[in-house]
Amino acid sequence: KQEVTQIPAALSVPEGENLVLNCSFTDSAIYNLQWFRQDPGKGLTSLLLIQSSQREQTSGRLNASLDKSSGRSTLYIAASQPGDSATYLCAVDDMRFGAGTRLTVKP
Amino acid sequence: NAGVMQNPRHLVRRRGQEARLRCSPMKGHSHVYWYRQLPEEGLKFMVYLQKENIIDESGMPKERFSAEFPKEGPSILRIQQVVRGDSAAYFCASSPGQRRGGTEAFFGQGTRLTVV
């Protein structure tokens, strides 16, 4: 059974800092991994989808990498802004989610 | 192309009543996923459906809960004889095909169920 873990559970950084969020999965035989953000009281917004044949995907200040052999994905956020404050979640294959990382970017 | 539509956005039910939550997937999407989220907690997978088929209902409580995705119309999550513990946000997501085919999934804004 696939288990998805996200560390840290919460992260607080000053504005402008670069940061990395982690997502680990126990079964490395995945087909794809997707990163989402969730704002309080809202639904989830898709950020990046990485397919198993890819090693990374980029969108603006976001870069997601995938290392299937080690069962890990990272989401890198460059030059963080207060508007990046949200909970970030990763999901593998048939939409199994980690518990998320709650990010706070302080002005 | 409208996004995933969930209605109602807010639903209040008295204990013992039935709650029906609707999810209209994005156009062209034939796969739907339902989740429950308690306040300050993560998303808990409930059920994965393809049109007219339940693919995986391993996260669905055995009693009082059911889901369907008919050939025509939205997917429905039904909760019978609601109890206070059913109060939560219920989210659905849709994708055009199997996730193992590398398709991207999109979420609705959720239905917030309050049982009084």
C-alpha cells in the first residue's frame, strides 16, 4: 500500500527566502506525482504534474523534482512571497495524498 | 471550459437526515475522486469512480455512505442518517483518464457539510 509523507508539517520563513518542501512515497513504482496548494477554506489548485519519465517541472518560481529510485519529490519555491502562504500537498498516481506542509511567508 | 463544479457549496443538515453532494467534472473528464477533510486535517481519500463504475472505495465508511457516477449527470456522494461527526468539507477531483496515464487532476471548491 502506497504511503505518502510530507516533511516538514509546517514551515515559517521570511519573505524573499528560497525554500524546499519534501514529499516521500514508499512504493517507487509510480506513474506520476502532482503538487497542489490549498488556501484556507478553499479547494486545491494544481501547481505541477511530473510524469515518471521526467525528472523535474518548472512553472514560474516553482520547480518540482522527482527521484523515483529514492521515493522522493521536492518542491522548490524561489524568492518566497506572503502570497505563497498556503498548505502544499503532493499526490501520487491514483490521488493518494500526503498530509501537507503548511507554509507561512512573513512580510 | 468550466472547472470542476461542486454543489451546494454549503449544506446544513439535522442529525438523521440525508445529505447529497454533487460533483460535475470538467468537460471530457470521466474519472472522479471524492475526499473528506476535517478542520486542520489533511485530505482523506474516500472513493474513486469512473463513469458507471466504482474503481476503489477503500476509503469509504461501510455504512451510510455511497457514491455513484452515472453515464449522464454529476457524480453523487450520498450520506444517509447524518451524524455530527460527518461535518467536514467534501472535495471532489476529476481527471480525463487514468492517472497512471499521466493525466492531471483538478479539484472543485468543495461542499462544507454541517450537521446540527
